[in-house]
Amino acid sequence: MAVSATSGVLNPLLGKLSRLLGEEYKKLTGVRKQASFLKDELSAMKALLDKMELMDKLDPSAKDWRDHIREMSYDMENCIDDFIHDIEGARAKKGFVRKMAQRLRRLGRRHQIANRIEELKVLAVEANARCKRYNIDACINLSPGPVVMDPRIPALYKEAAGLVGIDGPREELVTLLMDSQKKLKVVSIVGFGGLGKTTLAKQVYDEIGGQFDRKAFSSVSQRPDVKSLLIGLQLKLETGNSSHAYELQDIIDSLREGLKDKRYLIIVDDLWDQSTWNTIRCAFPDNTNGSRVMVTTRLDDVAATTCLSDRACIYSMKPLKEQDSRKLFFDRVFGSENVCPPQFKEISVEIFRKCGGLPLAIITIAGLLASHEARLLNEWENIKNSLGARSATKPTLEEMRGILNLSYVHLPVYLRPCFLYLGMYPEDREIERDDLVRQWIAEGFVCSLHRADLDDVGKSYFNELVNRSMIQPGRTSYGEVLSCRVHDMMLDLILSKSTEDNFISVAYNYEDMARLPSCKYKVRRLSFQSGVRSAKSEALATGMSQVRSYARFGESQYTPPLSQFKYLWVLVLEFPYNWEMTIDLTVIGCLFLLRYLHVLASSAVVALPEEIQGLVHLQTLVLYCKSTQSFPSDISCLANLFHLVLPRGGLPEGIKKMRSLRTLRCRYMFESSLEDIKGLGELTNLKELYLSTAGWECLTLEQENSLVSSIGMLRDLKRLSLKLERRCSDPDSQLDSLHDPPPRLEVLYLIDWELKRVPKWIGELYYLRILDLRVLHLSSDEVRILGELPSLVHVRIKVSDVSQDKVVVGTGLFPVLEHLWFEWVKDANAYLSFEAGAMPKVQTLTLQFRWREWRGATPIGMECLPCLQKIEVWTYRAGFFADVQAEVESAFKGAVSLHPRHPSVTCRPYVTFGSHPFD
């Protein structure tokens, strides 16, 4: 019974009323009678509301009635939740005296609840009487099926404004940037939203970035936090430790000092005002090394300011030509124009012409037409007629908004709240799929049919939004999209719709927060996105007790009194990574409806309550922080906790009781007791397990052996990551001789866990797709163990020593592998060879070694890899890297000179910090 964007929580409310009519509450006759009455009244309204949800435009009085029912449903659900919590809390208490005291206190409370339900009954009767005045045509709401990711989407987003019609503009900009001028040069790309400015800039950045000592791509957005922006540039440009340069002037000075002798390339994307540029510009030294800065903006005056009014350095974006629009449209809808059914040819041309050559508009409409619901010709006619008549000749911002709104109107009703919920995140934010899906589930947006796993259904929703081009894919891993971004014009649409339906309220400063309680409707979901570091203000939370989701981002230290958020379901708190502070969350134990808690505060200490067993609905608990003042001793009592990311302190005591867990991350395993490590084996519902140690700490031999034994008991495990130092333990690890591994493993990272050889049990993992392995020795026979895995698409293997015999990748091995990454502690390129027929699908070959030990050899037989497109060579930096780069690239280009695909060769210095390449 999913939550709706327009009718609120009416569906889950009916489910809760049905629960009150069940056997569990049969002794509460008065309440059951009231619940039955409310259920009948609301059910009579539901059919009409379902029809209204499918309509684009409503009569004002009909819309007002619908909005009234939506707000009433939220208040009713809160009332019912209060009652159920009251009853179940009483049942949990033990002892005669305590029971009597509780009963006396609750009599008054239940009387208040009964009065409130009586008031709601009157409102429901009045609303039902009003609804008879409205007559709305019936619509059919089709039930959704499972959705898989369209494999063309990631490539199409690059191609969308990248490869289609971009060759000319890209080469023009490359020529403009890569001239002989030694002084710093600034070039601007200007044009309104949806023309593809960002994608063009990214294409240029990727093409010329290798010719610079330092490079960075940074998005600004409409409400920039300049300090955080410059700190991000510090990290990307490797110009010092930003945590020690906290004042704005210090950060600017640090950037200038780090870049003064370097040739740098910086992209400043989506710049909105001159004052922001005036500050950012101070960080770029005017050296004579041929440095370049490229800016994208919608505003002509901003473009002129950045280029000092030099019109020759301003590139104005133009709409796509018809032939490029045609290719983009047909590729997205049908795969190519050649397979377009004849009856759709003419109308397809009419539709893409109405998009006026705007890539975002073409992609969005094509995504709509490619969906399963829009395969009938008359539906295409309706969509064509809905598009503005002026788009083809004079595309405007309003026409673009109309096109985006059309795609929203055609979203299935179950996707609308999921789409609108993206408005909780700040502009230009990369949003993690798993976090988003778990928030959807916590909010009640995801409905399970036929007992399907809710996580899988939520990912299906996410895939459908990507397939429909409503969101843009971010990080991908072999056909799976792991994160997304929202185009700023799409975000404008989301916030507009959210305001219209009172779905989300966004506050950008304290003035916004102060105005919210006086709005027409109560705030249901609140996102506080302040870029200003201001003092705390306790008064601003007044009138916020009805908030279901609260998220805060940005510089502000202010956190409203959480105790006032009585009906909170989702809580997301993100603080700047270098903030050293204490975050007081001791009151969350009172938030009895809380389902999702996510705290990201890398340098902060989090204060938690001593007990949280009252959070009976909590599904996700994620704590990324420096440490906690205390950790709840009763966390193992949370029967509905599915996803747990632990702070410092090792595994919680009694973890063996947490059998509901599906995801577990623990970053300080060495602090775990032996009993709790053994208890991991009891968590038979675990799907994902990520364990690591901090710094140079490591497990004892007894801990390690218990861990290996527990892993063998997790039969449903799909992802396993062990980043554990082993210098304290015996090199003959139990992991080498694991006899019965989890049979459904799909991803296996054994980072820093070095084995003597490739264990034979890995050959039993028939579902394994991604593997990261460290071994002391490697032979051709061990390569065969890996090469016979039928599902392996990505493997990285680090080898300390290679036998004197060659490591041969034989014919028929690695049948579906796409990326092979070999890392040698010593230079062993001469020992690696590929036979004809090996790795028939491999596209990328990555080799990593120490430059000082390289003897000029390259692997033998690379020309036998038929699909090879790219060779990446990573070397540990030594001396002047340009000389290293030229020599390595020359050797490898010579080795594949006869390859029919002419694979590219790039040599890069190895960077020892940052995220793992496969993460």
C-alpha cells in the first residue's frame, strides 16, 4: 500500500485501519467501531482519488478537495500511529505495579486520542459529502512489472550530448584552448539549460586533460558554497591538506601556492553570478605554463566577465542540427532508425522537430516514448499534440519546461513520489542509488507485489527513472547504475511539483525556515540546505512536529530539536568532512516511527542514546563519523534492522541475534570480540558484508580463523569485501582452504588479505562477476582456475612473485571478461602472454608496476584480444613523469600496432590515496 505524491498516505492509512479491525485489537470495541467507520468513508473516496491522480489538470475546486484529503490522511495516520504505539507500549511493560501506574497515565492519553479520532470522523464525513460534487472520467492504472536497466542508457548519456553532433564543437573548443598562449586563458561556454554545455565541457576535459599536470572538474550551482567548492578543488588538484586551511583566504592561498609552478586545467561548471567568479578566480595563479580554465554558464554577462569581454573566448551553444537530432531520437527510442516500424517514422520526425534541437528535450521525450506504456500510435499522437507549437522554430525555456512536465505527467503513479523525493538533495549532488532506494522504502513509496524483495523492487523503480531519462546515470559498474544526478532543469520541475502537492519543503537559510510554519499546509518533508555557517536557533523548529523526513546539508551548524519531530520516519544529517564537533542524537530513542537514520560527519563525534530498542521500525542505521560517545547496548534487539554501517568500536555485542540484517559494514574489526566474530555466522540473511581494519591494526590468528568459519556459513551472501591487514597472523590462512564458500557470491574483494596462491574454492563461484585478489605466487594453472569462471566480467589481481615460467592466459579462458587488471610488485610484463581465443570480450587491459623495475617489456599476444579498446598503464611515480609516460606509451603502442582496433594507450602515475578503483 504505497504512499502517493498527490493523495498522501491514504493507502497505508487504510491498511492500518484494517489492522485495527483484526483479531489483535478485538477487545477494543469502541476503537474498532470508529476505525470501521473511517475505513468505509476513506474507501469511498479512494477510487475517486485514484482517478484524479492520473489526470494532468483538475478543476480548482476538485484540486482543493484532493489536497484537503491528502493533508487529512497524514493527520489521521499520525493519530493511528500514536494509538498503536500506546497500546503496544503497554503490552511490553511487565510487573503489576508498573502496569497499574502506566494504565492510569494512559487513560487520559487514550481519551485525548479518542477525541481526536472523533474530530477526524467529522472531517471525513464532510469531505465525503463534498466529493459528490465532482465527476471525473475513469482512468486505468496499469500494474508495474519488474524493470531492468536499459543497457544503452549509460552510453547514450555520453552520446546524447556527447557523441551526437559534438565533434565540431569539441574540436573548435580544443583548438581555442590548446593554442600557443603561455599565459592563463579562460574560455566560456554559454547557452540556456538543456543544450548540453556540461557534456561538451566534459568531452573536451577528457580529451585534453592528460596534457596537464593538474586538472579538476567542479560544479558550482545556483546557491554555491564557495568555501566548500574551493576545498573540493584542493582535494582534486592535490594542493595541500584542506583541513588545516579553514578560512577562505587560507584556502585560496593554498591553491595558488600549489598551482603556481604547474600547468593546470580547471572546469568551472554551471556558474550563475559574477561575484562567485570573482572569488573563485582569485585561486587561479596567472602563471606562464599554458594553464587553462573553462567555464559553462547560462548567462551572457557572466560569460563576458570570465573572459574579460574577449568575445573570441566565448563559445555560444547552438541547438543540434536536424540530422543529429534525428540520430539521437531514433537511437534512444528504437536502437537505430533502421529498426523503427514504418508507422512510427513520420510521427517520430514531427516529434523530434518539436524538440527544437535541445538534447535534454529529445532525450526526455524519447525516454517517455521508449517506455512500455507508450507503444500505441494514438498515444504518440497525444504526446505530439501536447508539445508546444513554437518549439521547433524558436525553442524557449518555457517550451523546455513543458516538455519535461509532459514526461512527469506520463510517469506511472508509483514512480511520482520516488521522483519528487529527489528534491530532498541539493543541486548538482551525486545521489547514491542504495541510499535513495532505502529512503524510498522507509517512506513507504515502494510496494512489494508477490512477496518480492523491497530492495529489488526499489532498484527496479530507480532503473525505470533512468530508462525514462528522468534522472542521469552517475557511477556505473558493468551495466549497473550505482548513482545518479538530476539535471538542474529537472530539479526545478521537481521543486515546482513538490510545492504544488506539499510534498517537499526546501529551506536555504534561516529566513526560509522561519516562514515554513506559516505556510498553508503543514510541512511533511523538510530539506535544509544552508551554505552559511550560522549560530544555532532553537526557535525555528516551532510548528515542525508533523515532519516525516528531515535532511540537512551544507555548512550550517544548526540542527533543530529532534525531540519535536515526533512523527519522523527518515533522518539524514550530512556535515562538512572537516568539521570537528559533537552531534547530539541522544533523543532519537523517542522517535518511535523512525525507519531510516543516516549520519555523515567524518570528523565529528556522535552522541547516541544508551538504549534504542524502542525504535522497533528502524530499517537502516548508517553512521560515518570519527567516533561515538557511547553506542546503544541493546542494538541487537532491533528486529527490523536490515542495513547497518557501524562507527568505531567493532561488532556490537550480541550481533548473532540480528538475523534480519542484510547489509553490514564494520571498519574496526580488530576491536570485535571473538564471540561476536563467531556470531556473524548466525546472520543467515546477510547479502552484503564489508569488513576492514583501521591503519596498521590487524586481526589475531584466532579472530581470523573464526571469521573465515563464519563466512562459510553465510549461504546467501552476494558481496564480500575484506580489507584486513594480515601481518599479525600466520601466512597459511584458513581462507586458502575454505572448503564450502558462499555459493552465490557475485562480488569478492580480498583487499590487503594476501593469499599464498589462488585458492581452489574460487573456482566454485559460478555467479562471481567482480574479483579483487592478492596472491604471493601465480602460475598458468591458477590463471585457469579464474579463467573458467563463467560470469567473471572484471578481475584485478596483485601478484608479489611470478614463477619463471610464463603466465599464459589460454584459449577459451575468461569468456565474458571485460576488464583485466594485473598489478605486479616486481616487473613481470615479460612473463604474461595471451593465446589466440583468450578473453574474447575484454575491452580494457590495465597493468600496474614500479617504473624503476621496468625493463621495457610488454605482455605477449595483446594483438590476439579481438575486442581490446584501451590499455592503461599505471606506474609508481619516479622522477619527471613526462619522460616515463612517453617511454611506456611508445613501447605499448608498438606492441599493439598491428591490432585491427588500434587500442588507445595511456600511462598514468599511480595515486595511493582515494577510493578503491572497483568501488
